[in-house]
Amino acid sequence: MNFQHFSYTFFLSSHLWGLPPAFEFPCSITLSDVCFTHLSAEKDTLKHINLTIQPGEKIAVVGLNGAGKTTLIKNICGLYKPTSGEIFINQTSALDFRHQDYYGFFSVVFQDIDLLPGSILENVSMKDKADSDLVRVEYCLKQAGLWDKVSSLKSGIYTYLQRDSFEDSVDLSGGEKQKLLLARALYKDAPILILDEPTAALDPIAENELYLKYHELTKNRTSIYISHRLSSTRFCDRILFLKDGRIIEEGSHDELMAKQGEYAKLFEIQSYYYQNNSNQEYESDLDPSLGISSYQG
């Protein structure tokens, strides 16, 4: 835990609000002039973010590498404390919640979360077998698209993961790990679901299945979806395009394409390379310092 994370945990733990009653779900999220600077950085990673996410709204956050997408999410989740500005959940400041209650708002799948050295059951529920809802574990694995794999294993949900820790255990592929982490997020059943590049390790078929399920997965939840792949944003209510720590464009996919701004140009480039599956040179008036590798998921 770095100092910024520790400091915010201290501030959150010093206040007394708990989670709001169920009738106030799904939740709204408001960022008021939020800036964030990493301790070793000379300039802000986030610059004067003003944003309101309506209850139940499905938001996509897109942009090139280094635009501030994951930093934005970590500020919203309470893992980082804004350098300035304030964040509100249902019009209540984040600082007015105990940290354990504030974290309870969020089910998050980050790219860099590792699995625990335990059973599939324990990795989904984050609890011991005796305290786990086995029916719910199965349901969440099915929703995440991993049930066929798990049910084919000799020990099913009791199969241990990480072969370097247990005998008779299995190692999951990158795509399977992401599906398990999604099942974990669904099991928690928090009012705000955040997915950080959830399809990065999925094959195209599994990726499409996740998109088709997205509305069901996010039912009665406010959701934020981070992706490099702009083709994955069409099912969201609103898209935020970040550049250099600022929201420079926002709207639906059709609205942003009609504006013919940076989102539209980036979408055009990605579409060209996905369709042609080649390294042929593409002519564009986007900043030439932005490498094509930044566009490809």
C-alpha cells in the first residue's frame, strides 16, 4: 500500500457513514474539480475532472495509454485520494464514509489482480466454503462464462488453483482468469461495477459473449467500463474520451462519430487494422507521436 492509498484509508476510516439503504441503489457518482498527482510526478495525472454519472448509467472510459483512465477509476474507488477536489456517492462525500463501507460500493476487476492460492470457490466468494453461497458461486461462474470449464474439472468448484502452491491443482489461462475475476465481482453484488480492460485476454468469441451479457450483468448497477478497444463501447450509454488527464470528448458512440473528433479518428484507425489484420501504413492526421501499438487493445 503506498502512502497516498494509506492516507485516504485513514481519512475514510475516521468518518461514520455506512452504506445507504437498498432503495437508494443504483448509485450516482459525482466528481467535482478532481485533480490527482502521483507523489513522484511533476504534473497532474488527472486535471480538473468534473463528471456526474447517473444512477444505473453505463459509462465507457477510453483513451490512449497514459491518458489517466485507471488513475481516474482508482480515485473513484478510494484507492487514491484526490490531490484536490471531491468525490460524492449519492451526493454524500467519499470522506463521510468508513473506508470498509465505501469500498463496499464497488465490485472492481482490475487488469493486475492476481488469483488467491485456494480453490475456485474461495476465489469467487472470497470466503471459506462454510460461509459461501454455493448456488450463487455457480450462477456467477455461468454469468462470467467460466462454468463449462469449471464443471469439466474433476473437483469442480473445489479445484485448487496455482500449481506451484498445491498438488492436483490447475492453472487457468489469461482469459479464464479474467472470467473468474468477473465472477468474483458479480458475487460481491455491489451497486457499482467497474471493469478495467475485462476483454484484454479474451478471444473474439468470448469477448462478444461478454458484450451480449453486459446489460444483464449490469442490471440495477451503475457501471464503468475501461477499454482501449473502441468497438467495445457501443453498448454503453455514454463514452468519456480522456487525453492528458482531461475529458476532452463525451457522448454516445454515434454522437462522437458525428463530431469527427479524436474519438472518431481513433475508431477509424482501429477499424482499419482489425479489418485488414496487417501492418500496412495508414494515413491519418492524428498526432504522429502516438504509436499504433497504443490503439490495439
